[in-house]
Amino acid sequence: MRPSRPTSALSTHEVTNQPGPRPVDLWNDDAALRGAVAANHGQIKPLSDLAARLSDRAMIEAGREANRHPPELRAFDRAGRRLDEVAFSPSYHRLMETGIGAGYSAIAWEGKAAGGHVTHAAMVYLMSQVEPGVCCPMTMTYAAVPALAANPAVAKVWRPKLVSRRYDPAVAHVADKTGATLGMAMTEKQGGSDVRANTTTAQRDGDLYILNGHKWFCSAPMSDGFLTLAQADEGLTCFLVPRWLDGRRNGIHLMRLKDKLGNRANASAEIEYHDAVAWRLGNEGAGVRTIIEMVHHTRLDTAMAPAGLMRAALAEAVWWAEGRSAFQKRLIDQPLMRAVLSELALDAEGALALGLRVARAFDSTASEARAFARIAVALAKFLSNKRAPNAIYEAMEALGGMGYVEDTPLPMLYREAPLNSIWEGSGNVICLDILRTLERDPAAAAALDAVLDAARGVHPAYDSALSDSRTRWPGLPPEAEARAFAERIATLLTAATLAETAPHDIAEAYAACRLDPQRGQITGTATGYDPAAILRRVSLAS
């Protein structure tokens, strides 16, 4: 039975020229996604299946509900006994079950088919369009798997649970669960990104360690365990701290939940370790070197998420522009609106293409690809996250006042936009990491140069920009120019990626928009390209 339509003929006026809710089809409406997945050898069926589930109107509403009803801390039970638990809305659990069931955390490690990391990265892109908060615990679970290799005994118990496709939120020891998630607790008040300043202590007790200290940020505090850094006798060391022990709770106290700008559906907490039991991963003193594998993989996801956020905002703007008229013309037919939307589409597709190209390097075992992944993931994270807030704001403005109210998803997307730039290395940290990698890892620099050189001849603006950048920076730039360097190299890399994996007119338009030195700095000011093909590619009109 079809539901009755809302009443448009009201007592004071008739509702006209107001597009209704956007019909969501995350796979069939996204030609850029389908093309990029194929070009990078991702797995089609798992992605089309997940996209179909996420496109269901009930799942879209679940995402909105999870944001309207944020998690709540339950530190004590009614008798005053410690619980240290977080209660989530049923919609949060439904979304977690959907993502984990689709293989978000597992598919890169299953080894059943090629393109596992590309497929995982595309799942990040899809989930981010519906409810980005639930991506945090699933991303960390995905990223923790390689870090566990530092302790084979721990990996034997935990790895099968992390790559399970069963979401199990039960309060139980890992051995009694059908699936598990992992979080991270590294940051402390006095150090922030400088984790070597951490003061949390770890005392050896046989094969185990006992941790005491405070963590300023703990991501996803209801996870079954946390990778954490603490000071052991020989220096900063990486540990896995289980949430639940056999028959009792570990000494992890949730002090408070963070009241965040966005990422509302997901909990983040301040925690304290009070004689918390932990297993060591890697050698004492090798904490950063051990946990860097997890950081490397979470950075892939923080590079993909802004592409999904930009795509969701773009789709809302295009739907509105195709369904609303002003001054006797559809908005989508107004030249200035076409200029804005086409640039937004290029930025969204560029972020998607670059993220999946980096994921393809993660899938490869070749030394050149691994070297490329080390530098390219940082470049992608930096550029795409710097583009996202402005792109989402411009999409919001395309809707006018409607874009500013919570009836649309744009406020949620805008609140989410800064997160992935801050998480796992803010802009300055990433830029310094880029310089450090290029200085210390000649293979990464050579792999990057090879990709940039391969794209010569696609567009004069690209060739000119590449030559100019190498003239300006014949070696590494001074630290004060690290952002300028990272932006230019990442933009060149995006243009090179589009030249390899996207239609020719898209690659040419991106080069014209983003590499022409005469272009304006505000969206919609670029010239030298035709927006028609770009807008046809993102059109949602039936």
C-alpha cells in the first residue's frame, strides 16, 4: 500500500517549487564511484549490495535518529556500582550491524578476492554519506588488524573476532563474543600529537602489564579493547587493553563523554586506567613504531570520508537545483549555479578518485606501491579534508535557507567536515609528516614522482603546474611552506589520478579548475572548462 502524499493545498497557500526529500540510490546515481571502483579493481557486488541497503529510506532515517539521540554515559548502576558503559540508540546498533555485516572491517583482510582495501575504502565513502559517526569504531577495528601482528599470541585470539562479520555489542570477554571492535586511546592533556610526552605508566606483571594514567581522548569507548601508548621501563610502548576480563571489568573508568561539534552518533570519552590489565604489542620503547601501522590504515579512511561527505552534500545541492526554479528558470540552468555545482562535482570526484587510488596501493605487495601508499595517503588526507568544509558550505548555500536547517542533512555534514582533518594528524602534523617521509624515504619520493610524471600531456595547465612546482621547490621546502607544498603536490596528484582513472573531460576540467594560476580562490570562479559534461555526470533527474 502506498503512503498518502502530504497535503500541498493549505488554507493560506499551495506548496509549490519545493523539492521533496531526495530519493537516494548511492550506487546507480554515482557514476564516479562505479568508474573509480572498476578502475582500481574493487569488488562490485559487496559495494552495490551495501549501497542498496544504505539507500533504503529506513536506513537513511536510522542515520538521522542516531544523530538526534546521541550516546549517554552510564558510569554507575542504581546501587552505585561502577558500570563505565555507554548507551546508544537502536539506530546506532542497526548501522553498526549493517557496516560490519557488509565487511567494512573485514573485507581487506579476508583474502578471498583482490581489491580488498579498495572495497573497504569505498565502503567508508558510502557509510559516510548516511551516518559518518559509526565509521569511527569500524575504521579502528579495520586498522588495528596489522598492528596485532606484533604479538602473535594476542593476534591469535583477537584477529578472528576483529575480522568477523558479526556485530556483537554484548558486555563480555572477547572469547565469548562472535565479533569484536577495537578503539584507540593515545592522546593525553599535556602532549596532544606529541605522544612521547605521555605520562601513563605500564608496570610489568609476568606476561601482562598494569597501566595507570589518564587519556584525554578515547575513541569509541564501548569497544572491546583499545590500542594505547604508555611508558614502560624502556620507554613509550604500545599495548592492547581489553575492555572486559574473564568474569570482571578491566580497570578502565569513563570519566565523561566529549561534547563534540559533530560526530554525534559516536561516543568519544576521557578515560582513566586504574590498574588496567594490558598485553604488550611489540618491544618496550617501540610504541610509536608499533602503532604506526594502525595510524597508517586509519589515515586511508580519513582520506576517504571527506569524499563521501562532499558527495552527499553535492547530491543534495544538485537535487535542489534540478527541482527548484527562480526568475523563470530552473536553478540548474542558471550559468552561475552551474559554475558552482560543476566545481563542487570536480572536487568530490577528485577526492574519491585519489582515495581509491591510494587504497589500490594498499592492496599491492609491490615495493613501489607500498612506498607510494606511504606518501600518497598523507597527501590525500590533507587535501580532501581541506576541501570538504568549503564544498559542503557551498552546497548548503545552494539550497539557501533550507540548507541551514536540520530538515536536510547538510548541517550534519557541515559539522562533520572538520573531523577527519583533525583526527590522526591535523593539517600541520600531516604536512610535517609529508616532508619527513620525502626526506627519509627515497622510495616514496621516487614513487610519487613517477606517478606525477606519467600524467604529463593530459592538459597544459598540469604540465605547467608540475614544472612550476619543481622550479619553486627543487628540494624540500622550508617548514613554513609545508602547507603550500602539500596542497600543490596533492592537487597535482589528484589531477594525475583523474587522468588515469576518470573520463578525459573530467580530468581536463579538474586540471583547468584547480591548476590554472589565473583561477579565483572561491568556488565558481574557475574558467576554461565546460560544466555541461560534469553536470550530466552528477544529474539526479529521472
